[in-house]
Amino acid sequence: MVRRRNPFDLFGDFDEMFEEMLKEFENMEPGEHMGGPFFYGFSINQRPGEEPEVREFGNIRPEGGKIEIGERKPLVDVFDNGKTVQIVAEMPGIEKEDVELNAEGRELEIKASHGERKYHEFVELPADVDIESAKASYKNGVLDITLNKVQRPNKRKKINVE
């Protein structure tokens, strides 16, 4: 008898991944877990009329039965506020001097490193932004970045055919 999976059971996949991660941790040799803490999670966001967006975050990745430990991916939220784009990233355990931000086109790179804690993420922006307008602050583990959108009026132009 073939058991069918309920298409509305979002957490079935999470349960399987969690079980795999627990098995990997149980099979680790003493001392192999140096450099912790380890964390892994999901952020689920659903806007009206759209499919749910599931994003992974953390410093471990369950891939092919193995757990890969690396840089942490901060939990990032992007808000389109009409004339501005706001990015909020959670990166506890660092100082504001440790944060490096680079923006190009519709992509923002967030990097931070403080001792053993390392964060790195590329964030896709929902609109073209004015990089010169960027304002960023970091307080209590939360990075808040605001960028003005580039307003490009649609101009009418006659095009000559040669």
C-alpha cells in the first residue's frame, strides 16, 4: 500500500530534515563540534494571493545526508515601502564596526565577522535603488537599512528609423 502525502502538510518535510540533523549530531565524534553554536531554521512568509516563501537561515546546511557548517545566514526581511526599500537583518553577537555593506544594481551584500561569529548574505532588492541615499543602523543585534527607490519617469521619445 502506497501512503500518500497530504499536500497541505508543510511541516512533514521539516520533521524529516530535523530527524536527519539529530542523527548527524548523534553520530559526531567528541570534539568534532568545535566552533558552535549551531542553528538552522526556516522563515515562512506568505503574501495574499502568492505562494508561501520558505527561506532557510543558520550556519548549518543539511545536504545529502551530511551537515555542512559554515558562515551564518542572517534572518533577513525586505520591505517595499513605496518610495523606499527597507532591509532588516538579525545578526546577534557582533558590533556595528563589524558590519560591511555593499550594494550594486538590485543586490545588497551583508557581511559581518566578530570572533567566531561570521554572517554573510546576498539580498535581492525588489526595485532599483539610489545607493547614495543608503542609511544603516545597528542596535541590539538588528541591522536596519533604508534605501530610496530610483524614480525614473516614463518619458516619451520619438525614435527615428534608419
